[in-house]
Amino acid sequence: MRRKDQQLAFDLREHGGKRTGAGRKPKNAEPGMPHRQRSKKKRGEPLHITVRLADGLPSLRRGGAATLVLAALSASSDRHGMRIVHYSIQRDHRHMLVDADDRECVARGMNALLSPLARALNKLWGRRGKVFPERYHDEVISTPTQARNALRYVLQNGKKHGVVPPSAFDLCSSAPVFDGWKERPSIASIPTAPVVAAGAPASTWLLATGWRRHGLLDIHELPIAEHAGRPRANVAESRRRATSR
């Protein structure tokens, strides 16, 4: 028996806090978009949205996949308070410039776009599983400079990835229906591609007219920013990174 003045020794261990390696693991080989709180958005501010495809899937720019994506964009161009004004479809990701009153409208609109599109692509590819495993990334556009950079980045994204000739429109984008070019290329220079899906008219001043303060876009201009709000000062470095991807 223990004496009354004898104290028991307990192995007191600390509990709580983040364990090493805890949390949901990324579904792709590389970590996707960070799950941090989204930045605040005012009513008159458009968004630059990027959606990435799961690893190992066929290209979104080829055949039936491109047709399905264009059809989905056309059907969802103005739903649930979100308007898709411009877009660009690349092999494993998609860029969009959208107008929306608030983030709730964006969330509903993106769900209405991505859910049926994922089912349609899985049916086309004869598979099951996630098509867009990570949540979409968005960046708030708040100035005319950002708006012009975003338009340039999205509409000319195919040239950044080397899949569109320098003097041509990318028909897997809304570039052919964009009315802000300095000069339009000849019809002969436009490559054969699926029918272009027209976006909804811009409802924000920034995407409608504000960006024009800094001049119309040239068909030979290349993207100079990773995203709409962070332009790079070193254009040569930007082009080197673009050609290396």
C-alpha cells in the first residue's frame, strides 16, 4: 500500500496542435492551390479564375474534350450571378475572366460549370474519378492595369505555351470575339478549331472599358504575368519561363 504522503508520478504528455504530416493530402503529384482564405472582393471587381485538370488525363484542347468544354462555357456564361466574359482552354488547365456581384455567386456559378463538365469528360474518356481535384484559384482585379494584364494573359495564353502561332487567334479561347485588338489578323491566319464559345458581355467597368486606358491589345503581345495582379518587371525572364514549360 502507498503511504498518504507518497505522490503518484504521471507521464504528462502534451496534446493538441498540428501533427507532422496531418491534414488532407493533395490528390495530384504536386500540391495544388493552397486552401487559404480568399481575398475580399468588391462588387465592381472582376476575377481571374484558374482551374486545373487532374494529372494524367488527356488534353482539354483535343477533339471531343475541347467541344465539351466550349459547350459548357457557353451554357454557363451567365448563370447564378456569375458571367464568364473571357476564357482560354489549355492542355491541363483553363483560365477565365468573370464578373460577379459577390463570392457566393462565383461559388454557385463555378459549381454549375464544373460538376456537369466533369461528368461529361469522364464519360468521354471512359473513366471515373476526379477531373478537377483541387479547388479553383482566383485573383481579384482592382485596377485598369491589372485588367489589361489579365486580358493579355488569358487571351494570349496559348502563345505562352507555344501551341498558337504568333500572329493567329487561339480558337480555344475567346480571342476571336474580343473587340479590343489593335488590328485583327486575316481569316487565313486563324487555325481550324472547334466553334468559339461567346462569353457574356462584361458588366464591370474594368473589363468593359477601364482596361482601354492603357491601349488596345496587339496580337503579338505575350503574357507578362503569372496572374492578373502580379506583373513581372523582367519581360525577358517571363518569356524564358514560358518557353521552358
